[in-house]
Amino acid sequence: MFAEAILISIILGLIRGGNLKRFKSINHKTMWIFILGILIQYILGFLSKAEGIDSLNKILLYNKQLQILSYILILIGILFNLKLRSLWVVLLGYVLNFLVLATNNWERPNLINNPIMDHIKFPFLGDTILFSESYPLPKIISLGDLIISFGIFALIQEIMLGEDSFMGGYRF
């Protein structure tokens, strides 16, 4: 969902007269921390689906610790860049995802594939939104993921258009 938000936002930003060169104005050191945290999460998600390889299983033994590390990196990246208003939306989505993970032993409940969840806390924050086979990239996401995607979309618009993005009546 994040990749789609990034791609659509860049295309729309260019159509609206935005400039990719404005990305130079952001704090690159702390944004790289944010991006590193997201990459760790993507890698863990990918590795958890690739089973049967011994070296991957060894990495997945530290899944909980790596997830915690990724959330810490993401939080640092967000907090140091909160001057970008749209990062508040991203922060909200990450807080929701963190809440459901932290209260469910670092596993995200999936109500689509496993609807019986007696012991799960905050099941509505788990994976409950299905993008089915008719969608080019089928997946199951959470409410937090949806909010993060909107925040990433708004972030790219805010960066590409600068203060101009607030002039046309759009408020991100």
C-alpha cells in the first residue's frame, strides 16, 4: 500500500506543478533513520513469507527485537521531522500499528484469514482490510497501514509543492 501511495503521490505532485528537487530541503539524516526502520519492516515481512531457508529462520528468531528496533527508528525519524505536518498522520498510523503489535505479543491479528480471535486485543487494528485478486497487488492491510499510506501521500505532496500546497485549498 505504501508503494502505491508513493507512486500516485509523485505523479499527482508533478501534475500539480510540484518539484522533485524540493526533497533536498528535508533533513536527510533523520529521514534515512525513518526509511531504515521501514526497510527493516519490509524485509521482515518478506522473510516471514519465504519459508524453508535455514539462514532466514535464524534471522526470524530475532523478529520481535528487529520489529522493536524498526519502530524505534521510525519514531526517531518522525519526531525529528514533525515540522512536516503530514508526518503527524504517519505518526498516528504507526501508533495504531505499534499498539496492536505490542498488545498481541508482536503479532498482527489477521481477521480475514483467522476470524476467530478470542484472545486478541484490539482486533479491529489488525489486518482487516482486504484488497482482493482484482486489485493489481492483492494484500491485507490494517487501519494503521491505511492511515500511514494517506500520510505518506500527503507528505510527498507537502514536500513537492512546499507551501504552495496550502494555497489551492488542499490541506494535508
